Amino acid sequence: MLNFIKNLFKKKEEEIIEEPKQFGTGAFPDPEDENDYEYEPVLGGVSKPVDWEKGYDIEKELDIIIPIKDQNGSSSCVGMGWSYYVGILDAVENGHYSETSAKAIYSQIFLKNGGAYLRDAAKLIVNWGSLREDFIPSYYVTGEAPNEAFMRELNWKNDKVDKIAEILKAKEYRKIRKANYSMDTFAQAIRDNYGVVGGVSGSQDGKWSSMEPKPPVNGIDWGHCIYFGKFGIDEKGKYISTPNSWGNRDSGSLYPDGWQKLREDYFKKEYMFNPWTLTDKPNSDLSKKLKVIIMNNEKKIIIEGEVPGRKGIIIDGYLREIKDDTNNRSAAACLYVLANNGFGQFVSKEDFDKIVKKQDF
């Protein structure tokens, strides 16, 4: 599947010549909306106080490793930040982390001069959903990080993709209105919601290239969206951490995971804006994995990748097993799929058994 997707986009990538002008800001403060749900009322009744000594680490909590994203010269930080969050919520439900496509988010919400509103991404994830990175890559086939033009491409979108995106829909998003004034509120939200996505303001003074970014001193030059998933206390004091989306960084004893730490100075001086929490929408009938298999293999042959190596065709969302070879059913099945969507994928015995079946083919 990944090779197919790479080949599909290769021609388009080669056509990218000129990148739209950049203005330095990838995230803009959301306009006020009285319809926003607030996080504090929910937090106030059920959340326990933060234990800074114990801290919180989303990678340890879920026993996963989260690759650090790289937006390169694009202004797609809103897509990057939210894609971390969606992938993590997916891992909470399914037990393993798969990267979510930042491009699938950003290409639908970007503003004319680049960048996006954080709320627009949250709305998209709730109303439309998201896609995995191996389905809509956010990087070139060479592995090179994207530019703005690449992240804006929308030629991948169609009705089939829209249906697959529904698998990663979220239930709701909530705004933390007073996080700028309290690291504790921010930390509580991270712990109780597997993270927070929010905006930070900075300047062109190089302070965000360090492992401990500092607030701007001589005015604000840009806004940036990041995912926060860790907090704790060390010899320097309290911190809240982000993987950011500016590629891997050198790390040391204080930063073994490569995540950047924001200290209290960033919160006291109110250089953060529009932090949001996201609540997943669980899939109670079929797992997300099975839904992806079904949607990706409509009118295709799937083969069990273990003994006895059973075969079947997905038709209208149901599996029709190919059992009777005495009447050349395998040959007939091959002709059927070649006339439709072609051959599909190998699946595990467990997944083959779980797909709802109809009569044999």
C-alpha cells in the first residue's frame, strides 16, 4: 500500500516548483466563539490535583515511542500538532501508535498566506475525521520534509477517502480558557486527556532552537502550534514538554527523549494561546483496524497470511469466502476482482475470522 501511495504522488511532487511566500506564522489565535465548549467545568468536578514529582509522560503511559515530526519550511504546524494528538488517541484505543497525516488536516484548513486556526483543525477532526500517515504521506517519497506547496495539495481527496477518514473521528474538542495563567490547569488537562494542543508566540531570536525555548523579549514575530504530552519537575523546576514539529534535536541528560521543555516563564507572561483538548469517539462495533481492511479492500481478494491461507472477496463490506475450487471458483473470483478493483492484501487469521461473512463466493 505504501509503495502504491508513493508512486501515486511522485508525479505531483515533481511538478512542485515554487513555494508560496511564507510569513513566519503557522498558527493564528482563534476568533472568539460563544459556542465553544469549555474544559474547566468538566475538569473542576473530577480531576485530581497534579503530582509534579510523579509527573506524566505520554510515551511511558502508553508504552509507545512517538517519532518527532518535521514541518520544514511549511507553515503546517497546526496540522502537525493535531496529528500527534489524533495518533495518540488512536493508540489509546488500539494499543499501538500509528502516525496520523498532518497533510490530510492542513490541506483542508490552510489560510491564503499560510498557517491556520487551531479551532478549524479541531472541527475538521470531529466532523470529517483524519487519515493515517501511510495513506496520505506528509513527506516526499525520498523522506524529505515538506514545503508549503506540498502540504497544500488536495488532489488526494475523494469519496472513498472521506469514508476512511471517519474511522479517526473525534467526539468533541474543548477550549481551556485560563491555561495561560496556570501550569497546573494545563498539566491536569494533559494528564486527563492524553495531551493538549495549543498555540505559542515567539520571536526570531533563535530561542526556540534550544531545548528550553524562552518567551520573546522584543515583541512577538510568529505564532506556532504544538502538542504537549508530558510534564514534571527537575532541578530547574516545573516544566511542560512538547515534541514540536521542527525535526529531531540533540538531547542531553535533561532531555533524553528530545522533547523541548517550557518553564513557568512562558506561562507567567502569557505567551500561549488557545489550548484545546480532544476526546476520542470510540468504535464499539468493529475495531478501526478491521474497518480500514474492509474499506481498503472493497471488491478485492484478501488472503489469510497464515495456514490454511483462506481467500475471500470483500463485497459491500462483507467477506465472501472462496471455498469450492471444484467449480473453478478461484478463477472466477480472479476475473471478478480484475474487472473491479484488483487484488487486496494479506490479513491475519484473527482478522479474517472477525470480518462479518455472507455466503461463499
